[in-house]
Amino acid sequence: MRALADFWARMPGSPATDAAVEPLTLDRRHVYIFPNRAGRLYALMLGVVLLGAINYNNSLGYGFTFLYASLYVVALLHTYRNLVGLRYGGGRCAPIFAGDIASFSLSLDNRGGPPRYAVALKPAPDAQRWYTEDEQAALTSVDVPADDTTAVRIDISAARRGWLPLNRVEIQTRFPLGLFTAWSYWRPPLRVLVYPRPAGPLALPASGAESDSEEGGRQPGTDDFAGFRDYRLGDSPRHIAWKALAREQGLHVKRFAGGRTDEVILRLADAALLPDLEQRLSQLCKWVLMAEAAGLSYGLELPGKSIPAGQGTAHREQCLRALALFGQP
Amino acid sequence: MKPPRASPSSPALTLERIAWLVAALLVIILPHALRQPPWVITVFLALAGWRILGFTGRLPLPDAQHPPLALLKQALGLLIFVVVYLGNDRTLGRDAGVSLLIMLLGLKVLEMQRVREYYLVAMLGYFLVITHFFYSQTLLLACYLLGGVMLLTASLIGFQDARRALPALGRLSLASRLMANALPLMVLMFFLFPRAAGPLWSLPKDAHAGLSGLSEEMSPGLISQLGLNDNPAFRVEFKGPAPAPSELYWRGPVLARSNGQTWSRGVTGDLAPPPIQGHGARYEYTITLEPHNQRWLFVLEQPSALPAGSRLTRDLRVLVPNPVVQRLRYTAQSYLRSVVTDFNPREIAEALELPRGFHPRAIELARQWRGQSQAPIDVVRRALEYFRSEPFYYTLTPPLLQGDSVDEFLFDTRRGFCEHYAAAFTILMRAAGIPARVVTGYQGGEYNAIGGYLIVRQRDAHAWSEVWLGDRGWVRVDPTAAVAPNRIERGIDQVLPEPILDMPFELHNVAVRQVLKQFHDVWDTVNNRWNQWVLGYNARRQTELMSQFGFEPNLGNLALTFVIATSALAFCTALWLLRRQTRPDPARAAYDRFCAKLARRGVRRARHEGPQDYARRAAVARPRQAGSILRISDLYMQARYAGDQRALRNLQQAVRSFRA
């Protein structure tokens, strides 16, 4: 009975749809099924042929009517079975910039399950509604082989910087006959870090005062070899000591002395010309990317957070992360 | 003015999906091609073909991008309506409805643009399957249409199979699996659904057209070839031994009036029945009558106990209140030797009437015999002797009789079948002052040893005479027997020309014929079961069945049984379908046991962790078991991903002896 009440509570359009916890396994109690428009058309056809069979007292008419009716029941069970038992098998998403599309990769865990076909995943819309057949046909879907796992991608657009959680995911299928829609929800513990959109009209602030103009066209920070240090994630491959690696002495990075003079510290105040905080952060984000691309050594100074100068992918991520989460809990 | 909104077809409607649907519809429509005018199917083919060709890009489709074509399409729809309406005498009955449905389906295939419309066409396809059963309900047709339903279902599966993971065969096999899952529930519903006795609303006039059988008129000479076919008229199961073939006269319509050309029912026939005195052996039998859209039932001459709900007439026909449009099963009893002596002057007067101005030569011959004879029975013998000694021939393809049918047959052509002999004999008797009438029905039948019943076919149709012999009452005389005794004693097969037996002419070999006969018998037995259990299953049989199981067969009980039983079976089907489908891979199962053993020691495998990573971590955590941990994960990867059977056995053994 509870399951039934539960079912009605989660019917599309019901106010109680933001249920508390959705398990990450589609067990029988959490898979909902209902005849869609094609299924209701089928039911209508069923009614008409039944009336015809009764009226003409036609034995084979009865026989095929009941075949259709049983097929309806069996189609319901097969559609239901196509979803029941599917598990969420983890997922991930690489950080992106605001304005881009976040591509979550979710793993569908079907170990011990039958083959499943045409299972569609999409972020659950805020307002519950039915998809028309044409929208449904346009949804991307995956097939999950028996006793195996499959990855599926869910794209959502990221408008603002900060953490973007993948809220509810609706999993649904109409396979095999398209007469019923079975659906359920997951709330996977997934979020993606959205960096500010790199944009802004301002030029990169000049390097520190002690900047040496003689450096001229030379590659900054690569002039004087100053020894080795251990490789850290994000170091430029150009600085790896390949010869040392070839001698099986481990992964080391060559250090150069000149970089210190080309340091630039990016401050929020440098972008004070821009009207609001988000635009300033966007500007800083753009500067970080520019500085990294130019091979400068750069640091970040935000109110309450400062990152000393450095370079490399890891350093860049650290700066972007600080920008993304600035002012956010 | 607003430009017409271009609404391109949904990208989901691919060539493959439409081709599947059209193929399924074609299979479903095909049997209608035998009954519908050829242009109906042609129109469907043309319209569906147009849509298919549209995919090649060479043929523009009648969509919003081609307004003139769209207009043409709408005109075509209207034209189809008008032509069907006028072509069917301004009625929309069964035939017209089917014509319309087929052609409009073609039109819908041509114009569909939305997924919803695809489904609409498929649903109409399911509906179209049912329309066949208004024409024919044979076992073969049912099997064929099951195939059609499977194909239609497979095209729906193909539609849902968005990534085309299933090949064509896979779709068909899934469709047949769905239907196999549905079968038990269907059978249960078939037997338990409360059957209504009568129609809910009036049926169109042509609902039962095309049922064949005897008619209530007979015009020997006007037809040169009897419409002989192998269709069964009825099947008989005798309780106890059956009478000899020559005694099997199945009485049908009695014809007492002649207008010189055509014989028809007399006016005294419907009076109250006479008493019948039966003698000798009494036979009880059950007849399964094929629907013939007439009110009479066939019984063995002469009936002593009538089927339930029927009545006997003065001329010993058995009538039911309504035409038989469903296969009917009834039980009757008959005495082969029975006497009807009840005298009714009106009946006798009618049996002496001669059509005015016809048959002068016959009348003269009969008067001559009458003058030379003592008693009426002598005249009868004389007439039979005449047929026997003069060169009369029994043939199923007699010449057409242009003038006076009786005179010409008796004196000129002398070739004919039972109707000619019965008609001529009856006229001769009446002319000689002996009351006589024609009786039509069937004679003989073929014994089916496998099913243990007698099958009487349309080609066993026969006509004979009855004469009134005073104190002996009505006596059957079969003049055909005088000419072709084989016809009566051994059945119609003995006199039929070869082709009618449905056998290639090379098959003179007796053994081959035996085998063929055996095959025919098996096939007919299957059909008989089909008729009785599937087609003949009606409200009455349902009541009988319910009573056998000890239920009071009222509507409430029926409905309750239906709901409970079908729900229970649907529930069982659900349990069966939702049971754990695949056993986990044995290598996986062993590995899971290994992981469980480690987990008990606190080394739990994370979801994202592959076997190698996990082994490395576990080996560090439990350094004493490091060797076996690494070995087990190696074996697991070999067994699971390389399919190595020996590795699997080693893995299972290693896991068994593993102590974490």
C-alpha cells in the first residue's frame, strides 16, 4: 500500500515530487511506470476490438483481443524490467568555465542484470512534465549489455561560477514497445567546479617593478639553469629533465633562476575599473589564463586569500579554483 | 498572408522504421486482397510506396513544402471516401469499412510526420488484423495473422531500439518472446471472459454474406455445373455405431412447388408436424454444423428427438428461430425406419400440383404407366426401371436445358445429376396421380478414423424424392440410385471426376492415396477440434465448462472468476519476468567472495577501484597474504577477460583456500 501511495505521490505533476532520498539502485519500489500517449491509444484500440468481438460474437476476434490485452500487460512488465535493478556506478566531471557545458560522465552498473536497451538519462526538469514522443525520440539513450557497466554522458549548461551540483537525474525508458514509460530518479553525489568565464577588456597588469627590460625577447624564466627539483603535478613538460629520466634517475624538473624577475601578482583591485565583482573575477580568470599561456610566474591576491607566484597546470587550477569559490562557502 | 509553416517530418521517422511498418501492414492486408477489389490494395501500395520513394529524394512528398501535392493528397482522401461509398451501393458496411481502412492507412503512411502518427498507424494495423475474422476464422488464417502481429510488434520494437542494438532477427525474436509471454494469459482470458449471448447493436446487412450451403430453391437445367467444393457442411459424431453409408440421408429443405423450371418450398410445409412412428435401431448423434445463414438444421431421416430449441414442421424439416451464423453444435436422435401416415388433404393436394403448361411428354408417359399398373408402387418401380434401362447417365457436368427442363432431360439429353433425376421423377409421379415432393439435403459422408467422426461436405449435397403411398405414408425414393448406385452406396467420390478429389492426376497409386487420405483425416481432425474449442466456444459452452468445475454459472461468478484468475496469472507472469535473469559470471562470483573475505578484515573494495588497484592496496594492508592476493586478482583477470577456463578453476580453488 505504501508503495502505491508512494507511486501516486511521485506521479508527474504531484506536488510531493522532491522526495527525500532517492537510492542509487533502481529497486522495484522506486521505479514508476505509466502508459504514455501511445499506450493510451493502444488501450483505446483494445476497447474498440473488444466491443467488436462481443458484438459479432466472433471467437477469433475474442482470441486476438485477449492476445493484445495480454501483450499490453507483458509490455508493461518488460518496460519495468528494463529499468529495475540498474545501479549508479559512480561518475565524474572535469572543471569547466562558466558558459560552457558541463559533461557529467555517469556509469550505469548492470552487473547481474539482463540486457537493457534504450535507457535515457537526463537532468530532471524543475517542473515535472511529460515528454512528447518526438522529444522522447530525440533524447540520447544508451544500451546497457547484460552483466556489464556502461558510461553515459549528461550535459548541463553552467551559467555561474562555483560548485554546480548534478541535481536529480531522471532515468527513463519506453523499451520494448513504447506503450509505457518507466522512470525513476537518482541523486548522484556529483558536482563540478565552474570557473568564472574568462572575459574582460583589461590588459594583463605589468610585471613587478624590478622587471628587467634587458630580458627583451628572451623566454622569461628560462635563462639561467639553477638545478633540479622533484617533479610536481602541473610542471611544464618543457622543463622535465628528460636525460635524467632516460638514465632512470627519476622524474626531475630543471629549475631556472630568471623567473623571479617576471613575477606578476594579480589583485582584485587591478580590475577595479569593472563595475561588479563577477566581471572582475572574470577579468582575473582571463589574466590567469593569459599569464599561464605567456609562461609568466603569477600569483593571486584576493581579499582573505592569497596564492604566491608560481606556474604550471596545478598552480593554474589552484588560482582558478580560488576565483571560482571566491566569496562562496 | 502567412506563409505555410514548413513542418518537416520528425527525424525519428527513418526509412528503416517506415519500411518495417509498411512490411508488417502489407502482410496483414494481404488476405484481404482475395476479397477486396484489386484497386484497393493497389491504392495502398501506391501511397505507401510514394512515402518510401520519398526517402530517395527523387519523389517530392505531399508535405507543407509542396502545397499542390498536399492539396492533391487531401483530394485523394476525399475521392477514396466517395468512391467507396458509391461503389458499395451507398452503404458503409463490412466490405466498405475494410476498403476504407486499407486505403486511409496508405494515406496515413504517406503523410505521417510525427511519432504519434507512426503509433496511430500501428494501432490501426492491430485493428485491421481483427477485421479478417469477419470473413474467415480458419486455423491457417489465425496462424498467418499471428505472424502479422509479430511483425507489427517487431516494428514497434525497432522504433524503440533507438541505437539499433537489435538486428532484424533479434527484433522478431523479442516480439515472439513477448507474444509467448502473453500466451497463457490470453488463453485464460479467452475461456473465462464472460461471453455475451447476443449482439450489442445491429450488425451491418453484409455481416454474414458469403456463407455457402444449400439454398431453398432448385433449378435443374439452369446450371451446367454444380458448385461442388470440399468445404465441410457439418460433422457428425455417432454415439455407438453409425448406419451404413447408403442409409445416410441428411434431410434439409423440402420442395413441394414447381413453376416448371424452379422448385421451391410449399405452403403446407410449415403446418404442425405429423406423428412419427419409429422402428428398429435408434441412432443418437451430435452434429457440428458450419454456419450457412439459414434456419434449417440437418438431421438423419427421420428425427425422433429434436435438438434443443428447434421445432419440426409438417414436411419434417427441423428449424431454429434464427439463421445459423455461428458454428452450431446439436444432438438429435433418428430412426432409419419410420412411418409418417398422418393424412392432410391440403398437403396431398399440393403434392399433386403440376405446373400449368409444362412437361407434356412426361405427363403423357406417366399417364401411360398409370394405366398399365395396378398400384402406385408399381408406377414407382416402372419409373425406376425406366431410368435404369434407358441410357441415362449420371454426370456432374450436364448440358444446359434450353426448353422444357423435364421433357428435354427425360427424352433428349438424359444426362444429369441428382437434381435432374429427383425433379423429373417427382413430375412423373404427380402426373401419374401419386403425391410426390423433392427433398434436398446431403447424402453419405466421409468417415474420419482419426477423429472418429463423419464429415459431410458441400459436394455431398443431394436431392431425392418422397412419394405418398396411402397406408405406407411418405416413402423415400432416390431415383439417382437407380442410375448410379455407387453414388449412394459408396459415396460421391465414386462418381466424381478425378480433379474434384483435389489430387494430381498422376496419383493413381493406391498407397499414395491412402497416405493422402490419412493426411486429410489428420488435418480435418485438427480443424474439428479448432472449430469446437476455439470457434464454437460460446456462452453455452462456457456455462457448461463452469458447471463442470462446480460453479454456479451466473454473470457475477463469471466476472469474479475472470478477474481473480487473470490477476493471479498476470501476477505469476510478473514474478517470472522479474526474476533474477542472469546468474553472475562464475569468475565474478568467486572474486566477489574474495572481496567479501577481505572486506571482513577492513579492506573494502571501493566502487571505482579496479581489481589491480585493489590488489595493490590490499597487498599493502595485509602483507602476509600479499602473494595470494596478487595471484587471485591475476587469475580473476585471466578468467574474466581472457575467458581462460583453467584460470577459472584455479581462481575458484584459490578463493576457497584464501584466509584473509
